[in-house]
Amino acid sequence: MEHSLELKKIHLKKLLLEKESSLDHQRIEDELTRSRMRLAYEKEELEVLKSSPELLMLTPQVARLAEASQNLKNARTVISLSPQDTAHGSELLNLLQNLLQKALESKKEES
């Protein structure tokens, strides 16, 4: 009787371990799926920013910087460029030209 009880305990432990293993495997699969989805989203976001560099000005960090600089009378915005940023010089130049042109147009409209 004790022997059969021990066998049942062992069998139940085995089933429990199998279920835990299955759950762990499912958690890993879910995390991998989420990571892949996050990566795909980030790649898509990067492609959008590459195709429309002026959207960079709408990122939260730049928006906060612009807002902060508007609250200070003598504030100056400093932009640091790394060698990687200047590697695509023509794109950067076009972006800056577009931004300056839009800024000048908006100033003319205000006048």
C-alpha cells in the first residue's frame, strides 16, 4: 500500500514538473515573440524617421528641449554631432536647411 502511494506521488511530481516545464517554455516563447514585435516596431519607426528626418524634431526629447529654451530669454540650443551623424552629411544638411527654411517662413508669417 505504501509502495503504491509512493509511486503515485512520484507520478504526480513528474506530471507537475512536466507542466512547470511546459509553462516555462511557453513564457520563453511569449517573451521571444514580444521581443521580436518590439524589434520590428523599432525598425519600422527607424525607417519612418529615415524617410522623413524632420520628424526627429517631434521626438519627446527635442520637444522638451525646445519648450525649455522658449522659457529662457537668453537660451541657446546646442547640438552635438558625432562622426556617425556627419557621415550622412547631405541628409543632415538637407534636414537643417528644411528646418531653417520653415523657421524663417513661420517668422515671416508672424510679422
